[in-house]
Amino acid sequence: MHDRRHFLTLAGSGVAAFALFGCKSATAGPPETFEVTLSDAAWKKKLSPAAYRVLRQEGTETPYTSPLNGEHRAGIFSCGGCALPAFSSKTKFESGTGWPSFWAPLPNAVRNRVDGSLGMERTEVHCRRCGGHLGHVFDDGPKPTGKRYCMNGVAMTFTPGKA
């Protein structure tokens, strides 16, 4: 019969094994360089605390909290860090996930990298000009691309007008 101590030992071993072996990390490559670079203090001064946490610390906003999730006017969604146009409203769709979702970015707007931070491999999307974390891309989106660029609204701004 197993006692509480045995159970806690097994549970602790499982947590340790997950921490050591379950979390994947990206293969180290050359560091990326960006056109827009600011000191950490300058980013903190420029951005709201919520935008700083997402754009500079790769956080995630709470779903269904961004006004951009319900934005349906024609226009452009830009990086909240450097104002680079990133997504057109023409590619926005309702994913039901609670975050603004798009089936394609604008040309030369974003870069991707492997994100293994939650013990699974995902594809992180960041601004190609300032490196700001925008969200993740998944392979469960609509045609024509089949992609779902699930973006943090706090990491973007919206300018109504031509898309």
C-alpha cells in the first residue's frame, strides 16, 4: 500500500522530469537583429504596462479583453511597439478564441520562431522591425492559407481606412 510520502515523492519526480525533459526549447541560432531597438527602460516608458508585458516579455493578454477582437471596420492593424503595419482587416476572421485572428500577415511584416515555453512546440509571431511579440500562428485557420494568426490585441494598434 502506498502512503502519502510515496505519492508526494512520485509527484515531485514527475514535476522534475517535466521541467527537465518536457519543455522543448528552440535550437540556438544567431541572434536576430531589428531595425528598431530601444533600451528596456525606453520600452517601459513608451508602452503601457500591459503592452510591455506582451510585446517585450512575450506575455499573453486575457482572452476577450481586447477591443481589437471586436474591431470590424476596414483598416490596418500595426505593431504596438513600432507602428509597422502587420495585418489587414481583409484577412481578419472570427476564430472564437478571444483574440484578434487573421489568416495572413501583410508582406514582410512578421517573422516566426519556435516557442517551446509551455512544454509544447508552437510558432511565435513577432514584428520583423522591432521584435515585439505579437502572438502565435496555428494550422487551424480558414482558407486560403489554413493559418490562424492569433494575435494579442494589446500588442497592436488599429488605424481605420483602406485595408
